Amino acid sequence: MTFRDTLNQRKEIVNKIGVAIVIILLFAIMLQSQTNAKFANQYLNATIVTVEISLVSIAMGLGIGIVMGLGRISKNFIARGIATIYIEILRGTPLLIQIFILYYGVASFHILFNPFVAGALALGLNSGAYQAEIIRGGIQSIPTGQMEAARSSGLSYLQAMRYVILPQGFRLIIPPMTNEYVTVIKDSSLAYTIGVMEITYWSSRIIPQTFDTFTILLFAALIYFTLTFSTSTIMRLVERKFRIPGYMGA
């Protein structure tokens, strides 16, 4: 690591500490308001629900993304076709409509989900399509010579994929995965439309009681920003730990 790299890292850490201090001060100022302090418990519970639905959706999306990403590059026509159709449909339709279909639409067939399950399913299925494309890109960025070398050493296709290609591909896709995870956290706000008691839901309930629209919405925005900022910071640390020497940015 060069002196410039070390200097840039220290500058980045100082900037993040500055942002964190500003966030804490804003939270403290807002919580001093008697009105906002009254609803502190609702916001705390709402933040927990937002974190829960985001984590479930990200984990579900990762599992779907791996399967669909491998299907997208498969030589099997059927697997590639199923993956392509899935990805194009989920990426080509609004997430809000997907949420409504899973909550209101399937109820027509006597399939009932509670709001949290329907929201998490919609977010997970939608994120799976985007994560599949990220994973496909990561795998295809690995030089083809590595697969040939792995196969020539006696590994089967699946073994070569598991032990050689995927470990490297996952290290390369950490930056775009960070963007996707941040997007899932922000998109979780759409779940309020079907009654999931997350941050946006409670903000919409508190505003008519306080008539303090600006402060309530700013407070909600700060909570979302804290969650996304924390996520991107953690993922940046993971990226540094697992980056591959020799690739761009390493």
C-alpha cells in the first residue's frame, strides 16, 4: 500500500467520523423536542422492522441471485431461458406493483400473506433479479483461462465453479452488491403501503397527530440515511479485506 493510499484512507475515515457526529447531533436535537421524544419507541420499533425486512430480503435475493445468475450463463437452454424470463420480468415491472400482487393479487386465489411476509417476498424476489445480473457480471469478468486451467487439473465444471470461479467472482461484486443492498433498504419504505409498520408507516401515522411534517419527514430521512451509511461503510471494509490484488482499485 502506497503513502497516497494510506493518506486517502485516513481522509475517508475522518470524513465518515464527521458525518457520524453530525448525524448524532441532529438526532439529539430532534429527540430534545417533546413531540418527537413522545414517539421515540415507535421509531425504535419501526427501525427494527426496517432492518428485519431488509435483511430477510437481501438474504433471499442473494439465494435467488446465485441460482438465476448461474442459470443466466448456463449452457442449458431451459435453465438460461427461465433465468432470463425471471430477470427481465422482475426488473421490468415496478416494485410497488409486485408488492400489491403478492399482498392483494394472490388473495384472489385464497393465498393470504401477512404484510411483513408479502413485503419481504416482493423485495427479495425483486432484489434477486438485480443480484443475479451482478453475479453474472462478476463470474464473466473472471478470465476464461482460469476455468480451462481448473478443468485441465481434473475438476468437474461444478467443482471448478465452486472452488475457483465463484470465490473470485464474489470478491469482485462487493461494490455493486453494496449499491443493491442500499437500494433494498430504501425500497423497504414501499412496504408501508400494505401496512408493514416500518419507518415510513409510522411517519405517516405521526404527522397527522403533530402537524410537524417537516421535522417528522426529516427524522425519517435521517434514520434511513444512518442505515444506508452504516451498510455502505461495513461493505467498504469487507471490500478492502477481500479485494483481489492486481484488479482495478485493489
